[in-house]
Amino acid sequence: MSLQHLLTELVLMPIIAFVVGLFLVLMMRKLGARIQRRVGPPLLQPLYDILKLYGKQTQISHGLIHEIGIVMAVGGYIAAETFLPVPGMNGIADKGGLVTLAYIMMVPSLGLAMGVGQCANPNGSIGISRALTAMFAYDIPFILVIFGVAYQYGTTSLTDVIAIQQQQGMAGWGVVQMPLLFIAGLIALPAMMGKHPFEIYVAPAEIATGPMVEMGGKFLGGLFIMQCFQYYTISVLFVTLFLGGGENWLTFLIKVFAVAAIPLSIAYVFPRYRTEDVLRMMWKWPVILGLLGLALVMG
Amino acid sequence: MSLLDKLLILSLLTVVLALFMGNRKMAGWSVTVVYAGQLVALWMMSGLGYGEISEIRSAVELTIWQYRLHWQFDALSWFFAFITVAAAMLASWFSAGGWAQAYREQGGSIRLFNVALALNVLGMLVLLASGELLSLFIGWELVSWATFMLLALGSMRYAMHYLVYAIVGAVVILAAMLMTYVQVGSLEFNQVAEAAAGLDNTSIWWIGGLFVIGFGIKMALLPFHLWQTKAYAATPGPGAAFLGAISSRMGLFAIVLILVKLIGISRLLEMPISFTFLSARDLLAWVAVFTIIFPTLTALRQHDARRLLAWHGIGQGGYMLLGIVVADDLGSAGGLMHVFNHATYQAVLFMSVTAVVYRTGTSDLNKLGGLFTRMPLSFLAMLIGIIGLAGLPPMNGFVSKWLVYRSLIIDGSPMLFLGTVIGTLGTILSVYKLIHNTFLGQLRLEHETVEEAPLSMVLPMMLLSAVIFTTGFFPGLVLGWVASVQAAVGLPVLAYHAGGIDSANGGLDMIWVVSVLLAGFAIATLIFFSGGRSRRVHQLDNYAGGHFLTADTRYQYSDNFYPGLMHLIGPWYRSSFKRMEQGLVSMLDFLSMLASGWHRHGHPSFYLLTLVVVVLFTVVM
């Protein structure tokens, strides 16, 4: 593959991720609205939100790290997208693989945490403390899933994982081969996306939206962009690990939206868990399922 | 006279120089220059590190009762020696300027500090150069006492605590050596290695077990870790940076020597533990994983920055041992590379915290905050250090941990893998608390006038930060040395390239990873600045739920930073190890009381009888 070709892919992959991410955000908001018997926002609302925030006149900065934090949060995800193969484009997926991707996905969290830390607002810091605790909670089942998949397919390269699944057809998909790990992953998924019922760290009424408390204008806009990437990355990762990746763009996108929609529409009707309950929940059911799934995979 | 002799003489000269320079102003600088000289001498031996020459022998030999003591350097010794001397040079550089002055003013003796540091380096070099088990033991004792001297500068009480552990360790090692000598009839490495293959499992259990316990005490393997944290945290800052970087790794060096070079990890696999499915290797791997998990979670609870770091130092040792006992090319490379990586970021973290202590006088995380605006370079050093410690890209800590993770996946050990990841996540939580409570959040009124640390402290920190980043960008720089070490101790050798490793089923190329990450940050910066102009506001100008904030109101969140987590895992902290230690101490107390009672009553005939029975018993058996 020529360098020019590769560079084109590296540019295209984050852009596609952002666009798909915008629609994922729209879908989430629509879903939430429909469950609460509202109409929900129009088609381009997520984009309008971001443009509005970037164009605002009042932009409050609490210092350099506040700004760098937002840059790290967005930039980390832009980099992460190039490690996620999509139909027809592999980017640099062979240079990193599954474990690298999992750790690159922590860079934006750390960036956001630093940015919030500089704001000197206790509500923000409390939010970050809760968010990091939640990360500690959901990463345990997630890491079992990663191990299971890597062991099952004998590789940590995402391109190989996809190739193996597509060769064997539906029967070779991760969801058929490792159903228990798939369920464990699905339980962790809403927490990884920071959605219902695991979003105690934003708790508007209690800690004034936590990490977002001092964020306005392009700072909040950056977080919106980060959210688009976040939904996209996690959904695509699950499609890659369990649903055979994408043969073509149509089936790929259907799978991506389904992965995001199904667990969230179930989770939406639950009330929020407290932080310690998030830990309890995440360290119990998905971990039990994950360990059983691992036993099946390795047995 | 070989290069090795010159290096050792130079190291001895450093001690002498430190002694004569005393408390003079130039003392620290002159010692630093000689350390740099040692580093140059080591670099002249770099053929060892790149596998061009296999060993450099010392011309000095001692013969005592027909036993030949000799010294030599191979790739393993060179790798550890290079880290040791580099760490000492940077620590000395860091201490030479403003810090030394402040230390003198507080009544400390720079002479003692410099001598103690130089003695540590000398002792370690002698240890690393040991050519058979007896010289290893001599070097070991030198290191133990030198460490004691450095620790005693901080707190005599904790240093004594260490000393008790060190003496127990030395006795255990001596016992293991005696057993080796009885079984093999020699203490030469090659002869022991040859004979080890023929020994039965029971002997290997005893010999290997005793060696691991003895050396593990230095490395603070669980459950022998209690001495380390308090002692390191109390040591004067640059000394703590040096000790935290490399001192404990001498235990790892010796364990690699014994387990890998002499016994062989494959042998450990053939030693099952009755009634379990585990082998001796699995036991060691689990000890390593517990050494990762428990100290890391304990670090999470600390509110003193230095103790927090010292606890992490114990935890990171677990990754090294784990990688080495997995013993494939990836895992052992990860374990060995982690020695280097850990030295770099642990040193920079201790230095950064020391710089904060130098300026503010405290390392209590509840009494700091917001220092980024006053000490931005120290912040940068700590940031790069914590990313390395947490093992996130793009820093070097990620590469070594990635190698360990990868080998555990290949090895098919999900629970060990899970343990290492729990360690990493716990580390992320605790290092965020460290940087948040020190440099982020609200600046206290009394710290308004704080300035950046002096250049003599900032430069070594920046240098180390650059090393952390560069070896993360081009891990091949370190992997070259690591591959030579693997070849020297008989491990499978890693095939590497400048950016990491190629592998059919999932490689790593850090050049790409880091470049893409930096490109991502660059694009994100462009996106960020495409928005409207932002206005900087004062730290008190924020949303306080309708209150007006003033400078004398603390508006900071630092104490009990993770209440949700502690609510759940708080009850797990039971100080079980501390109680175990206390139990052991009371038992010893009781025994010594009994013994002294016997002694005072005086029953010579009874003693004689006991002695005769014991002797007879031994002879008959």
C-alpha cells in the first residue's frame, strides 16, 4: 500500500467516525426522547449544537491545562479511530492492535480529567473522581472480553480478528463463538459510553453536571465532539470483536447502530446507580459472565 | 587492568571525593561530574549492552582457602549498572544546587548524603559484577549497608526496620548458599547451573525458595514489603529518587541470576505444588500479581505524595517479576525493559515531588493544590512521569507493560492478565489524585508566591522526561539492550525493531502510534482554536452554586478522593500484613524472653545434653 493511500485513509477514518458519531448521538437522543414520549431533536441538531458552542462569544478558560485537556480528549479519539478497521480501510490497525486501542482510549479520559482538574471547582473534581471510579468498574469486564477475543482468535490484531470472522461466516462471529462474553460486554457498554444508568458522574442536580460544570463554548463543544467519537469507537469495537466487522458499509452501519441502540434502550428505563453500586454491579454480573465465557473459550 | 576495574576505581574515587569535599558548595557538582565519568566508562563497555562482547572480567581475584573470588560484567550486569549510574548522576545533579543549600540550612550533612549515595553506587556495581555466589553475597551485604546509611539520613527508626529485614534476608541467602555448596560442591555460576539440572525437586524448592525470599525482601515482594514505603518516603528527596529508581531492582537482578540463569524457568514448570494445579512458576507469577495489586490499592489510599510513589514502586516491581517468570521472548523483554522504564519515571516523579516539597515544605496531598500556575515545568515532569507510571501511550511504561500483557495472552493466563490490568487501573486512579491534588485544583493563599524550582532541579527532570518520551517513541533503543540481556541469561531473544515488535498475530509499532497520537493532538488543537477567543478568568471565578467565593474560603476537593470506591473496597484494607509482622515480632520477643530465662537459670548439664542429642541426631540422619 502506498504512503499516499495510507495517508488518505488516516484522514478519512476520523472524518467518517465523526459523521457517524453525530448520527449515533442523534439516535441516542431520539431514543431517549421516544422512551419519555417526547419527539426528540431534528436531524442536524447535534451538528448545530457543536457549531453553536464553537461560535459562542463568551468563552471562559481556566488556564492552559483546561485547554490542553480538551485537546487531549479530542485528539486521543482522533488517533484511536485510525486503529479501528472499517470496510475497505485498515489504517494503521496492524501497528497497534486490540490492547493498544484499549489503552489509547484511556488517554482522552485522562486528558478530560486534567482539564477539569485545573478548573478548581470541587463539583468538577467530584465528577472526575466518580468517572474514574466508573472506569475502574467497567474496564474489568471489558478486559475479560478483550482477553477472551484475543485468545479465541489467537491474535490481538483487529484486522485478523475481522478476517477470521468473515472467513467463517455467521457461525464464526464472536457472538456465536463467545455468547457469554458478548453479554458481559453489552452490560459494560452503557457504562463505557457514560450513559444511563451509569452516569452518576454528571448528576446535574447534585454536582452541577460534574466534569462539565466549568465547561462552556468551545470547551463544551470539544466534549460534544469527543462524545461523537466515543460512541462510534465503542460501537465499532464491539462490531469488530463480536459481529464480524463490516463486509460493506451498509451492513457495517446497521450493526454499529444496532449495537448502540439495543443495550441503551433497555438501560434507559433504569434509574441511576450510585458510584459504589456501579462498582458492585460491574464487578459482579458481567465479571461472572465474563469468567464463565472465558472458561468456555479456553476449555 | 580492564575497563571494569577502571569503573570500580572511579566509583571508589567518587566515595573518596564525596568524603573530602564535605559540605562545600561545589561538593554536589564535583560528585556529579565523577558520576558522569562513570557513565562514560560504562558507555565504553556498551559492547556488552549490544551483544558485541559477552563479558569483561576484572583483573582482581582473591583466593581464600582455595576458594576463588572473581568479578565480571555481562549484558545483565551492564544493563542494571547503566541504569544505576545514570540514576545516581541525575539524582546527584538534582541535589547539587538549591536543594543541597536548603538541606544544609536545615542541619543536614551534604557530606553524609553524597557519601551514602556514592557508597550505594559502589556497592551496587560490586554486586552487579559478582562472578560467583560468594562475591554476590559480599556485594549484597555492601548494598544492604549502603542502603541503610542512606535511609538512616531520613529516619533512623524506619532504617532500623529495614535493617532487620535486610539481616533476615542475608541469613536466608546465606542458608541458601550453604545448601547450594553442600549439594553442588561449588559456588561458580556455570557449575551450579550444570548441577542444578541433576538436583531433585526438593532441593530446588529449598534453594530456589530461600534465594527468592532473601532477594525478594530487597525487592519488597509480598509479604516482605512492609519496610519499604516509610523508609523510602522519609529519605531525603534525591536519595529517594535514586532508591526508588533502582535500589530495589538489585533484588530482581539477583532473582534473575538465580532463577533464570542458574535454575531455569522451564525447570520451575516441572515442579508441581501438591493438591493444586499450580507449578512453582505459577506460584511466583501469583506472588508477582499480588505484589502488583495490593501495594497499588494501598497507594490509592495514601495522602502523602512520597508514600504514594513508594507504594507504586513496590507494585511496579511485580510487573517486572511477572514478565520474567512468564519467560517467553515478549514477557521477559517486557519485565526487563520495565526495569529501565520504571527507573526513569519513578526518578522523575520523586524529583517532581521533591521540587514541590522544596518550594512549599510539604508533600501532604491535602495541603497542596493549584501549583501548575507556579511550577509549570515540575508539573510537566510529573505529567510525563504519571503517564509512564500508569502505562499509557505515548510514554515508555506502555511498551513494557504491553509486552507483558501480550505474553500473558499468548500464555493463556486470563487471571494473571486481569491482575495486571487491575494494577494499571488502580495506578491511573491514584496518579490522577497525585497530580490533581498537587498541581491542579485551587491554589492556596500561602502558595501564591511560590516559584518554579531552580534550574539545577528542573534540568535533570526535563532530561528524564525527554528520555521517557523518546524511549516510548523508539522503544528499540532500550529493547536492544534487553535482547542482549535475554541472550546472556539464556532466555528466548526478542526480535525487535526501532518502533517495537513485528508479530504475525499482533505487533506494536510505537513510531506509528505516537506519531498518530501527536497528529491527533495537533488536529484537535486546530479544531480548538477554530472556536471563539477564550478569556482567562481567576480561579475563584467559577460556579459555586450561588455562593461568592473569596480567597480565604477553601474551595477544593482533595481528601478521600474516591469515596465511592472506598465505600466498597475500604473494608478490604485490614492491615493483615502489618498484623502478621507484629505477630512475628511478639513471637520473637517471647522466644528471646524464654531463652534469656534459661540462660539466667543456668543449667549447663541440660545444655550439654541438648547439644549432644542434636549432634547425634544430625549425624544419624
